[in-house]
Amino acid sequence: MLYSYQLLLGVLISSTRSQSFDLPLSDASALPSTSGEFVPRPTNAFTSLTSQIDVSTNQHFQKSKTALPGFLGRQDKFVIAGPATPTTPGAARAATHASSKPPNKRACNGHAEFCTRKYMNVTEVGAHNAAFVRQNNVAANQVIPILGQLNDGIRMIQGETLPLNGTMYSCHTNCDLFNAGTLKDELTTIRQWVVEHPYDVLTLLFVNRAFVDVEEYVRPILDSGLGPFLYRPPQVPMHRDDWPTYGQMIVSGKRVVVFLDYKADQTKVPFILDQFQHMWETPFSPTDIKFPCDQHRPPGLNSIQQNLVPYMANHNLNVKLSLGSAFIDIPNFAELSQVNSVNGLKGHSSAGSLGQTGEECTRRWGRPPAWLLVDYYNYGDKNGSVFEVAAQLNGVKYTKKCCGEDVSASSIASAGALRPSAMSVLSLVLAVGFVVLSLP
């Protein structure tokens, strides 16, 4: 009863955005030593801009950066790939779209061109609520499990998490509605994939649904075996041009970047980064098929702050399911093929397509999004359509086969895989009703 009350209170706090985003800047000497660990420290082309930031309206972006100890400034020669990436904002965007041929064949995240591009200067596809895979469940967001997602090309694993009886779980809204198992088990699967793919950089983004302390995430992360691969930044915050290249991260071995949306504290846990110190995002849980590319979270950024960090485009269309006095967002199954298409279905306009969102966001902000966060990534107007959009934004060709033989949402829906069953809706009603009735 108490847990259910705390959960709904957490959702209420999230919806009003009253949770503090402040990053404590305590004595860095209290951090655990990582002496001798090689993490490249790139130069910062945006240093001159940091003193101009107005922090009166937003506490994410500090006037000065906090250096974290124990990092070497050594730059090893990296021989895996291609042309150097310029460091000015305009040139960085041009480099993202550049099609110059790299000097060798070794690929980073599938493309040799990416090896000399900085992390955050490549558009990657992310799986929204990646762990929530269950046939005929109205609350599911994907149909292919995480290992398959990674093999297909997903490079951000995102999802809601909740503590239950002292253990962190991947749970959708609450653990009675959809419990995908422990976070440790999920990360153990991811660690297996990371070991087997030494030339890939991966991003993890956890939604801290219950606003628990960041240290609650340490044990499942380390127990999964991901520790040796975790990227620890040399300073807080990291702006767009502060990041190492994909190649540097691969050579160093520190090629898994972990973000937490709320309650991150890098003075306590330096390998779990504060999401909203390092990126902003378009409207969360969108229900408008036009997908406006407005800056949504964190609120109140000025134009300089928006340019300092990359952004994520939330491109997962939702509908609100009414359950008496309660509402829950679920995927809009009817529009999946259009939403995940490159330029719209045949005979339709491009409105609402992922390709249109990528183009419009790029025109508006002068650079493509760093992440495209999607539901049911394997559906669209063609095989691998979401990855083709990312490739176009990156100025490379998408040639990989993925996601099965027939991936249109209409074909799969006709077979029943996307049609929520009556039992699934009943389970949803009972789960949400339990939470509401548990209030004192």
C-alpha cells in the first residue's frame, strides 16, 4: 500500500517537473581514485561559451566545469579510421553529413566513417522501453528482445526502472502492470553482447521512475560485469565537443555510456551521468503525430545552452488509455508503419514519418539529433527503415539486412502480433486499478 502510494506520488512529481536537477559540486577529492586508467581527454572548442551561460533559469549548466581526478590526458594514436572531425559547431554538422571515404575498412558502430567522429556527433537509433517485449501485451514497446535489438543496430537501450523488495527491476509504470525482470539480468545480456562486439559504442539510459538514490543502480550495473567497459568522463558536464571519438572510446575499452534521468550524482557515482546535464530532448511520450521538434526537457534552456549539448528526438507515438480516473500512455499501433517510415507510406504524405522528423529537427537546430528514440523499431515502410533514416542523417548508406522478412506493421497486425488481447487490456485495468485502490 505504501509502495503504491509512493509510486503514484512519483508519477505526479514527474508530471509537474518539480524534481530538482541540481548536480552537487562537492569536493572532487572524495571520488574514488582511477589512477592509471586511460580515458582520452579531447580539447574543448566551446570553452569560450561557458562563461556566457545564464544559469539563473536552469541549474543543469554550470558556469564552470568540475574536473574529475585520475584521468590521463594522453592521446594514443588511433589507426582504425578516417578523416578528422572539425570542432566548430558549423563544421561539426557538416562532418556529420560528410561522405568522404575513410582510409581503411575497420568499422566503428557499423561504419568506418564514425571512428573519427565524436560521441554525440553521430545519429543512433534507440529502443524506447527496450526490455518491454511481450506478444499481445498492450503495454509492450518492442517485439524483438534486447539481444536481437543490438544485433539489428540499436545503439541506445532505454527503459523504466523501479525498485522492488530491495532489487532494481525493469518495470513499465509499475511492476504489477509489466515486469520484464531484474535490471541485473538485462545488463548481463547486454554485457555479453558488448564483449562479443569490441568495435561498438553503446548508450544506456535508465528512467528512475521512483526517484531513488543513484547508488541503487551501482550493484546491478557492476554485478552484470559491465564495470570494465563503463565510460567515466574527465569533467562535469561534458559538452558536445568535449567527448572523445568513437575510435578513442574503442581503443580505451570504455565504450558503454550510462545516463540516469533523475537523481544522478557524479560525485558519488562518476560512471552514471546526469541525462539532463548532457542532453535535452523533444516532447516526451508524444501524442501529436506531427512530432514537433521543440526543446522540452529540461525546461528553460536558452539558445546557447541548447547548442552546448546534443539532443534526443522522442519519435514514439502514444495514445492515452483511460481507465476510470487513471490514464496510461500506450503505443499507437495503428500508425506504426507511417511513424517509423523513411518518407511516409506509399500514397501518403511524409507527415509523421521518422525521416521528416530528422529533416525538420536538423533544419531547426542546425544539426541532426544524436538519438532517434522509437517504439517497435522493426516496423516501418521497409526493412530497417529507422536505420535508413539514421544513415541518411549521418551521410552514410544503410545496406544491412535486419528485422525479419516482412516488417510492415499492417502485415504483423493482421497476424495478431500487434493486436492487444482482451486479457492484456483486462490485466492493464486490474494493475492500474490496484494502484489506485491501494491509496489510503
